[in-house]
Amino acid sequence: MKITEITNTPLTTGKGLLRIQTDAGVEGWAEAPGRAGGVFDAYLENVIKPVLVGDDPRPIERHWETLALGKDERVYKLPGWLVGIIDVALWDLLGKETGLPVHTLMGGAARTRIPLYWSTGSGWRMQPEEMLELVREGWELGYRAFKIRMDWRGWRQDADPEKDFQMFKRVREFLAPEIYLGFDANNGYSVSTAIQQGRRFEALGIDHFEEPIPHYDLPGLKQVADALDVAVSAGEQDSFRWWFHHLILLGNPDILQPDIVNAGGPSEVKRIYDMATTLNKPVMPHSPQAGINSMASLHAYATVQNATRPHEFSTEFSGPLDDLADLYGEGVIPKDGVMTLTDKPGLGIELNEAAVARLRIKP
């Protein structure tokens, strides 16, 4: 089996459909940047295709090392998100070639029914009642775990912590005490404000406090995590296991949150999960979307025995869910706040070529 072509088709959903094609007729799929995918497409044409086309797609570990680290005289060292997109497609392809789901290939699923939390954001531009309405929407759809995000733009240190607190307070009062509720500051606080805010959240009842300060401030993260009882989480922006090693050594968050693409794909996320298990760190992936990459995140997460926290889900970055169901099959859409993985080969995607043609952005 040889790779014959790799293509990226921009879609009106906001993503591109990446296909790794082979001479055996088996394809692997992932989501790539779409309409604004110039940087990705340049890497694809000038680096990724020259490396992979003509090679056997099945030795995924070797391909991962070549793209992320280089091989012999070729030193590529691609960014984690580029490696991650290709890695998702290679795992999907391997699953189809073997007739097995990715969760089986990655060691076997500890569970196939995975609760989700409703992740809703742009709190920076909202008033508390507006955020509460979005949470109510998730409740009506059957979700029973939640996170509200501030999604600050630009330089935003300590922009409006009181409004953030009132927003959390309104949502917490709406939800019963036993209902999971996290708060994502999206790097928005200084160390002292994060500690003060975290203590106020603790008094109301909070289940995790995500990215309280800029992700590069690892000593500051440790100050926050050490000062608070609430589980502090981090890692969504970070690439590769060596950064997560430093994250743990210097920042020591309570929960690791690798993103299936940013971290370097299912191959690397699985290694980060193994590191977390060794160090008794809970994991809780960052993957705020529906679609192929989210399915890859769910398959990898399903293999972790102690992955008991809900997986993230948001409709804000996915495009219309009806379009996604038409493109990839109903299996990518949650039901009553839960995703159920199947034994279908690869990532279980059922690609509808007619939908691809309908949603393709014309040149």
C-alpha cells in the first residue's frame, strides 16, 4: 500500500476536508484549515506531500517522527498542529485498512459511552444573563455538565474579573449543586487575581478552573494551583510531550488538557495520557467542536482507564450540525449530552460525497 495523494478541500463549515489517498483505494480523513488555510496548504505542498506520497501509510510512528523531528539529513520539525492533522488522518486510514476502530488500535476502549460538557464562550462581550441563556440552551439539549469561557481577545489581563464572577454566579445558581460547572479564564488573569477569583469560585462550587493565567507562565501557574483547592487545568495550547513534561515539572496543574491537533495528533496525545497516568494526573481533553478531529479525540480518550471527567463539546467552532451530520454521518453528533463510539473501522466517519460537493467552497 502506498500513499498516492493528499488533498485539502475547503468547506463552508469553516474547515477543510483532508484526505490521504492510497493505491489500495483506502483513504484517511481529518479536518484542516479551510478558507483561511494558506499556511497549511503551503506546508502540505512543500513539505508534507514530498515526505509522504509514495510511502506506506501504515507505520504511523515513523511518519510522526519524520514530520515532528526529521529523519537523517531532513530536519522538518513541523508545528504540532500540522503533525496532528496528518496523524489524525493516518490513524483513520489504518483503522479502515485493518477493519478496526481507532480506539481498539490504540489499546482498547475502557468505555465507549462518553459524557460531554457543554462548553460555551465569548463571555468577554456578554452580560451575565446572556451567558445564562446559552447554558439554558445546553440544558434543554440534554447536557448535564457545563463550562463557561471568557475567550478574551488581545491584551486582557484582569479586564473585568467582577463581571466574570457575576457571570459564574448566575450560572452556578441556575444549575443544581451536583451539576458539573467549570470556568475557563482563557489566560485572562494575573497570578494574584487568579487566586482571588479562584477562591470566590470555590465558595460557590466549581469543578475546574481552566487556564487562569497566560499559558507560558509556568511558575505563575504553580502559584495558582498550589494556592487553590479547585482543580486547575492547562495544556490546550501546548505541543508535544516534552512541553507537557515541563508543564508538569514547573506549573504542576491538577488536570492536563491536551488538544488532539495542537498536541501533535492521537499518537502524541496517547503518550501524554500515558505520562499523566504514570504521574496520577487526571486528563480532560480540549476539543471544542464536532466532526472528524473531535472523533479522534474521543477515540484516544476512550482508551484511558481513569478518564472519568466529561469530554468538551461546543457548537461554536463546528459549522451547522445538520451539515456535519450530512457530511460525516449521525455518529458525530451527540445525543442527550453523550457520545457513543462504535466498532466501525477507523474513526467511524461515513463520508457523504454528495455533501462534500454541496458544501465545497468553489475556487
